[in-house]
Amino acid sequence: MPDGALAPLSTLTRRLFADSPQLELRRSHLARAEFIDAATLDAIAASEAWQQTAAFIRRMIDERIPVLLFGDYDVDGSTAAFLLFRWMRARGASGNIFLPSRFRHGYGLDSGVIAQSVEQGYRALIALDCGTANLAEIAEARAAGLDVLVIDHHTPKDSLPDCTVFNPHLLEQLPPLCTAGLVLLAIMQLEEDPAALAGDELELAGLATLADIVPLVPENWYLVHQALRLLPGTGNLGAQELLKISQLHGIDIFTARQLAFQVIPRMNAAGRMRSAKLICDLLASQDREEARRQALQLDLLNRERKEVTDDNYRQAARQALGFEDAPALVLSDPGWHIGVLGIVAARIAEQFRRPAIVLSQSPQEAEMLTGSARSHGGLSLVESLAGCSAELESFGGHAAAAGVKLKRDALDAFREAWMDSVARIQSASASDEQAEVSPHEDWSLLPELRISEMSAVLEDELWLLAPFDTVLPAPRCRLSGVHVGRCSYMGRERTHLNLVLTDGQRQVRVAAFNMSHLQPRLQPGTSLQAVIELEPDNWNNQRSIMLRLIGLITEDGSQIS
Ligand SMILES: [Mn+2]
């Protein structure tokens, strides 16, 4: 049992999290050291979807049916394919992994690949991290004699494919796991001898869970929490070399931020710039020298990816300035790189504080545009796209991220239809929310914290409960009874501030990212309350808590951010 998992949380920590029920859920998950609780597992095991899934996988192994595992080109899709294939192969299954290319196939099952696999003698297909929406392709596969199973977590359309689909959207007992999480669950249920596992399954599924940005409900949180602790000592050669090249060696416990900013982009660079097969090859590597070369290759692809992203982002931002009043942005250029559209859309959505779709010309079909959508302000993309699907060839994804395809000459009509759809949803949700003002709006409602209350206990408990997302947000509070000790600029372009606050006895450092405009208000000696967010930090391999400035409450009570 992990240290401190059963000790009751301090009153201070409970107060900082407003006694969220997530605190106890997380602690009890940790105390039981299990990914999914036994009662939920029993309910899943009894479901028809699981029984058919288990029977399918066992039949592949027992009858040595040549099976193609068709994944996706991101961390989740490739890790899921790697984990399931390695486990099945070790038990005698015959077959291979196929990961599509963004440039040749696009997202999801591909008719050409299915036809080719039939010619090559495959007799079954497992779609991983895709397939739920591929009704036509699955009908073709079945007509060609392939047995088909889908393990996926994408949102289903109105109709379902004609095969077994293991998807949390279709089985209420299943937590909202990503595909690698579903594969981990499947392997743990199917494996009679846990000692026969490779031992890296939990940390790799946890890494994929973090990469896929699924909500950190207790099951997903547990996987990520474990990955942060297990990855530093992973037995997987490829992961070891990847961590080294990501400058993450000699660290006992990672923060989610370290993996999200240093490791995951290097893995995703494979599918963005070349082929996600590189991720599977790296994770499967049995040779140190080979693993080192593969990690280096991912690092180089990531550097290339950064340059292309910056260039395409600048062009897209220039275009966005032309749509000042639009509630959402649709930007398009045939020259933009297919592999970075999602990152560019995310950056545009963040910078312009609006949902954004970024499109380029489809590499497969010259008359089509293909692109990525990223949400802002809680809008459900899938819902908003469903509201204008007449203008789209296809779309799919989740609330926060989605992919779209449309005819080039439908661009203007689509832009108009999507604007209407977004505006409709936003006005409906604005009236829903009126009754409920978020406590973050009125900072005087936030819990108060004094420097004298900050201790090693608080630090340990925050490390135990992290990582945070919308399910359990990082705690925000008012640091009171303090005045400014020092304030200096930070960062090459002096965009950040490094603030030292003191209560007269002890002092703390507060990081103010992109808040250099507050500098004139932070003269030494100024009394104020600092609204801060607390988050585990590992800067310089020193385990600590970062205090991130959200805003200031001045002595006369005004809120400034
Ligand atoms: Mn996924």
C-alpha cells in the first residue's frame, strides 16, 4: 500500500478542495491499489459486450486466426495496438499491427487497407481507437469474410457498426477510459497469471490516458497517478530511452506536466510527421542501441514538428484577425501541414478564446478539405458539428476535440452553418448557467491560506492527489496577510513575473505567467491578497509545490487579473 494512502487528509487540504468527494474516491482507489473496483469489474464481466470481446480475442489466440490490429496514429491508438498485440502474440496469436498514415489514409478504418488485408490472408480485424463510426468500412470487411471487433472510446453516431463494439459510450458500467485503458482492462481480465504480464502495461496505459486528455475520473486518475511513479523505473527499454532524450532522468516521480510537455509531444511527432509505427517499434524494442536510435528519431521529428507548427500558426493567426466578431473560427489554407492542424487549432482556440477549426487540403482527395477542431469555453464540438452536418462530408471525435472533412466549395456555407450552430448552443447554455455563478468569479469566496499554514504535509497531500483536471481542479485560494517582498521579470521576453511574497517572517515564491502587466502594482511593501493555484512541481528535480498567480485582490477589495 502506498505511503500515506490511508492517513486522513489534513483539514487544510480538505478545505482547499472544498471537501470534494473526489478526495475520498482517489484515496480509496489508492488504498485498494486497484484500477477498477471489484463490483464494477464484475458488472463489466457480466455484460454481453465484454463476453463477446473476450470470446473474440480468445478465439483469435486458440484458433490462430490471422488478425490485423488496426490502430490510430496518436499515443493512445498506437500504445493500445502495441499492448494488445504483444499480449496476444505471446499467447500464440498470429497477425500484425497496422497504423494508418494521416497522409495516405486519414483517420479511421480504410477500405483500401481492408481489401489489401483480405488479399494478404487476414481473416479478422480488431479496430483500436477507431471503428465506432466506420459503419461502411466494417460492412465491407464483413462482406469480404473478416471477423471484426471494435475497441474504441469515440462517440457513436446514430447507428452502430454490425459487429461487437467495446466502447464506454455503449456500456454504462465502463468508466470513460481511453483505448489503451480499455486494452489494459481486457488484458487484466483475460490473463489468468498476472505474473505472465510484461510489467510495463500499467505505466504505458497511464501515459496514453494522460496523452488522450480523457477526464480524470478515479479509474483514469489512478492510471496516470501510477504512471507518474512507475515510468521513472520502467523496464521498457524504448520508454527508458525516450525519457532520457526528453531530459527526464534521475527523477523519482514525474509531474503530469513533465510528461505532457516533454514526452508525449515527442511520441505524437511520429504520427504527425511520419508514421505512428515508430511508437510501436520503440515500445517493442529489445535492443538498447536500437531503442536509443528510435528515441533520437522521435526527438528530431518533434523538432521538425515545432518549426512547422510555429510557421502554420503564424499564418492561421493572421487569417483569424480577419474574423473579429465571429463566435468561432474556421481557417483554411491548402499549404498547411496535415500533421499539425490539431495543435494549430488548439493554439488558435486558446489565443482567440473561441472554438476553432483549422483546415488544409486533403492529401487523398484533391476536392476535399480536412481539418481539426478544438473547443473553447465548454462548447461540445460533436454537438455543434451535428447541428450543421449537412455541410460536412464527415466528422467525429469528442466534446473538446474533433476532426472534420468537407468539400472545398462548401467552405463558406459550412462556416456560416457552424457559426449558427455554435451561437445556438452558446445562447442555450448561457441561460442554463445564469443561476449558478462559479466561485472563481468572486474570489472573496475562495478559501484563505496563510504562509504559516504551508507545510510538508500540504505538499505531500497535493502530490498524493495530483494530477488535477476538470474532475478535481487544482486548488485555488487567497494567500492572505502578505505583502510584496520582490518582483522581477522572468523569461526571455520578460512576459512572466517572479513574485516574492512575505508575511514578515517567511516568504514564498509565486510565478505569474503572462502577467507582466501587473508589475506596476507589485511594488515592494504593497499589501494584497494573491489569488493562487497550487500544483506539484519538479523544477530542477526539486519536489515542491508551484504557486501560480491567477490574480490580485487589492486592499480596497478590487479584483485584478
Ligand atoms: Mn483515443
